[in-house]
Amino acid sequence: METFGARLHRAVRERGPLCVGIDPHPGLLARWGLADDVRGLDRFVGTVVDALGDRVAVVKPQSAFFERFGSRGVGILESTIRQLRDAGSLVLLDVKRGDIGSTVAAYASAYLDPSSPLYVDAVTASPYLGVGSLAPMFELATAHGGGVFVLALTSNPEGASVQRAATADGRTVAQTVIDEISQLNAGVQPLGSMGLVVGATIGETGHDLSRVNGPLLAPGLGAQGAAAADLRVVFGSSLPSVLPSYSREVLGAGPDPAALRAAADRLRDECRAVLAAG
Ligand SMILES: O=c1ccn([C@@H]2O[C@H](COP(=O)(O)O)[C@@H](O)[C@H]2O)c(=O)[nH]1
């Protein structure tokens, strides 16, 4: 069985370094001329999948925008996941789950067990009940070739007061998360399957990402103000492991499928140039 790290490595080589988020904000539905209801959601997501599913390495549905329509929204999420996987994109579900270990085990089976209707290639997870509490996710992901992206240094300004707080040994909270994930990926080739989320907006923070040996998801590009060139400052020598992620910046180009594709291609090429120069 091929690991998630290996599958991601191949997808990025074949399709380029880009993750596109599916975040159907009410404002975007309106701009696309769609109603803020389940039909509008279905049309919006269908257009994105048809336009991008066969050319983008990773697609990241944001679960919140589906959940807000209840069971019918979650039903659309299920079919979206299936269609994206059929089209060849890796699916990273942005759900930021975290809890005590026994509950994390249930989240793991919801997203990382191939028999689940919401089975995806990877999920985002929150480490604030302790990275160790996420062990059932790491274990199920490893067993089935999946991945987990753990929040480390998030793109929002409010994150810093928690994530950069000092622990008893002097490291920041974020650095302890980074170090624990690095241990899980140690020695794995070509890339570990346990990733981190590090926002492109955060600037130079002095955190050491050099031993992560896993993918670094970089949200915050575009709508939140960061540009591809900022990746250099944030990631330095870790640039080759960065997976740049854009949602509204791409989705705002719709609903014309050709315009969606052009936006994704342009951002992928910009990021590829920055990552290659690193
Ligand atoms: O630190 C983080 C972690 C996750 N996100 C998520 O990424 C997208 C960003 O959307 P844009 O439209 O590109 O701003 C969204 O789903 C967030 O929940 C993040 O922004 N920062």
C-alpha cells in the first residue's frame, strides 16, 4: 500500500504544488448567482469539481460550509469526496477535529477508514488536547495510507497567543507540536504522512521546521493577505515540503469553469516558481 506521503509527493510532481479549498461562503454563492441553499451548494461544488478535480493535486473541502446545511449538506460532501477521488485529486477534509483519545478513535473511523461514507485521503486535526490524544488518527491513517495535518502555527492573528506561548522547557507550544510530528515522520521516504498546518501569513517566527519530513499545508494565501513570495520568509529551507492552499482566491474567479482553471493554474505556477527557487 502506498503511503499518503508518497501519494502526495507524486500528485505534486504530476499536477504541481497547489491545494484548492472548497469554501462555499454565502457571499460567493451570491456572486455566482446561486441561492444560499442546498441546491446552490450542489451547483457551486459541482462546478468546482468539474473544473478542477482532474488538474489540482489536492482539494480541501471545508466541512463547515457543508455542515451548515445539515444532513443534505453532508450528503453533498460525501458525493463531492467521491467525485474528487474519481477525478484523481487527493481529498483533504478540513474538519480540525480533536478530543480525548477514545473519541478521536471515532473521528478516525469517520474519515480515515475506507469503509466510511466520508472516507478521505487526509484530515486536519487540532492538537490542543495534546498531540498524543490524536494517536488513533495517526494509527488509522498509517494503516490505510492516509494522512493527518495537525495545526501548528495557524494563519489567523488570534492563534499566536496560544501557539507561541512558552512551555516549561522553553519551547513554544507550536514547537512541541512540530517536534512530536517530526518524530512520527522520522526516516520515512520520500515524505512522511503526518503534516502540519503553518499559515502563510505569519512571517518569520523562528520556529524550527527542518526535521518535520512531512507536508506543510500553508493556508492564508490570497484572501487573508499572504502572497506566494511570503512562503520564502515563513518556510525558508523547508519550502520543498510546502503545499500552498487557496480557497476564496480561486473560487472568486467562478462560476466560469475556464476562469476557475486559469486562476488555479496561475497560482500553481506562481507557487511553483517560489518553491523551486527555495
Ligand atoms: O491556519 C489555518 C487553518 C485553516 N484555514 C482554513 O483554510 C481556508 C482558507 O480559506 P481562504 O479563502 O483561502 O482564506 C479556510 O477553510 C480556513 O478555515 C486557515 O485559513 N488557516
